[in-house]
Amino acid sequence: MPGARAVLRWITDLGGTTSFDEVQQYFVSHPTTPIAPGKLGGTLTSIKAVQRRIGPTGSSRLLQRNERARLYHIDRPLIEGLRRAFAIADARPDLLRGEPTAPVT
């Protein structure tokens, strides 16, 4: 989901921690990936859903939420890996689209 990827990248760029309200304020009028306030919760939930499907069994969640403070947090060791993944995605956007690469001749 492109919106989820944009949110995850933004939280990563912030150093791994932000509040629900900050995410909402940033993405409600985002120039390339706006997310309506009513859809933001689903976008954040989709990040957790993807990790449950592709992450190792028993791993902690990538995006953790403190329910009382409404803070989202990504553990520090995961931040560097996400930054590298986003750098690769910038260099090779075709990898995220799932398009076949041109055959090597």
C-alpha cells in the first residue's frame, strides 16, 4: 500500500517515533500521498498486517503503538535497515512495483 509505505518512511525519517496526531497532520495535506483522516488508522494497521504475514514467527512488531499516549515507535535497530531499504527503493523503484525487469542479453 503506497500510503503505508509513505507513513513508514516518514516515521523512519523522524528517527522512529511520532504521535498519531503528527502523522495525521502531516499526511492530511501531503502533496503526493494525501491520506484522509478517516483512513489513517487503516493505513497504520496495514503496516502491522504486512509484518504479520511476512515477518518471522514470534518477532516483535515493526510499528509499535503506545495506546495511552497514541505514540508510534520503531525500534532503533530496525531504523537503519529501513533507511537502507528506502535508499535501494529510490535507486530501483521498479523493485517496489513488482514489474519484471528487462532480460539481460
